[in-house]
Amino acid sequence: MEPEQFREFLKYSKGRMEGLTDLEKIQLFMDWCKRKGLEELVLRLSSESRGGWGENTFLDFTTKRIIISKKEFFRKFLDLGYVAGMAPYPYLILSDKIKNSDIMKKSASIDVNSILQRAQSFYVWYNDVRHLEIRKGTETIVHNMMGSMIQTNFLTLATSEKTYDFKLPTKKDGHFDRVFFWLDSVIPVKVVKS
């Protein structure tokens, strides 16, 4: 989505957003995208193995499918992740004040086609998903003087042909319950929490 298209959505949604919950605002955005024939990124999770030194991927949840793409080498170390998985434009929708400079930032506009053109990327249509499970990483609890903290959660995506397992670092993807809430609420697939 280009900044001009997002401004068009903001113009359309002005007055409609009052009194809506965060979920209803995101659903309004997704419905508008579908009516306009736009495939837009809604959630993005980071997955990594071996503490970031192994295979690192983005899990991009769009209005139509899940795109899995390998991170570029430097992105492994510089990627900060998103707040509870929210992509830039949905995050702006939920923010209290949207500034014009936020809309124009290059990081706010992520083109789905450019994600698909990455060297190692593939996608799964929502209709092909047989099982999607997110699990708290109780075996990755770290205890220190500050208390206890889970470092990694796990996501399993199964189709009729293959099963994919992903490790979700909590520092990049945020709190388990928020990630589960948004996954379960905005993608058209039943998400199982275990």
C-alpha cells in the first residue's frame, strides 16, 4: 500500500472509527483493503533459530495469505520487530495521533510483491492451512535477579503437504497473549493456543 492509498483509507474511516475497539478498527481496515482489491500486510512476526545465528525468517500475515521469507544477512541483527506483531499501517491506525510524517516513512509502506520477490520466500494461502498453533515456550524460561522471563514462543503451521515450525523470540514479537490475540482475531484461520 502506498501512502496515498493509506490517506484514502484515513479519509474513508474518519468518523467511522469513533467508539470502535482496536480490533474493530483493524477489521474496518482489512474490509476496506478487500473492497479495493489490495493485499496488505497486517501482522509480521520474526522467527529465528540458534539465538539469531541460524535461519531467520519473517512471517507476514496479509489480508490473503501467510508469506514466509528469509531475512537478509544484516537484517538478522538489526531487525527490532513490531509491537505485538502489528505491521506499520495497522499500528498507525491504533496510535492516538497519526502524523503525516509517519505515513510518509519508507518503513510504513511495505509492498507485498517486494516481499514475494525475495530470493527465499514462499507463501501459504489461508485456505490451505490445516492447523495453526502458537505455544508458550515454557522450556525457554530464563531466571535472573529481575525475575523469570520466557525468551521464545513457538508457532506451528501445517498444510496438507508440510508442517513448518517457527521459534518466535519474545524480544522482537512481544508478549505471547497480545500476539495470540491479534493472530486469532485478524487472520481467517483458527489459531490454537497451547
